[in-house]
Amino acid sequence: MRFIFYAAFILFTCFCVIIAVSNNSPVVFSLSPFPVNISMPAFGLVFLGIIIGLGGGWIVTISSGIGHARRHRLAKKKIKELEKQIKLSQGTNIELSNGDNHGKSSSE
């Protein structure tokens, strides 16, 4: 598994270097209604887009994980309640035989 990780890392690094070398001409990044004009290499704009996408994906993953953890916590609470009910109901000693008193307690 570690070999696959290192191979993917090397491929990704080579891809980033190729993009940086082939797109080093300056471009102007501007936000139209705001007076923001930033001159940067073209690969900087590409990497900025990748970083923003990774950040957005990270936020979505964290928010869904929080919801999943909440559901898991509520399910564990419900399981504990049901286990407690099972322990209390086992104290009634209901006989489960195929005879005439099927489903009736032993005191009847």
C-alpha cells in the first residue's frame, strides 16, 4: 500500500512540475467589481483553483462526518436503552415451550 502512495505522490509531483514549467507566463487575476488585480504566473492560478477545490471538498467531508457522528451517537444511545429494556424483560421469566402455556409466565 505504501508503494502505491509513493507512486501516486511522484506522479502528482511530476504533473505539477510539468504544469509549472509549461505555464509560467504572467496572467492578471482580477475580481471585477472589486479593485483587486494580482499578477501571477498561470500555474499559480491553476494551483490556486486546485487548493480552493480541495478546501471545499474538505469542508463538505467534515460537515457530513459531523452529521454521521451525530447519527452514530444517537444510535448507540438507542441501543443502550433497548439493551436495558431487554435485561428488565428477562427478569419476568417467560416460558417459551410448545405446550399449552406457550407465551404465558410460569406463575399462571
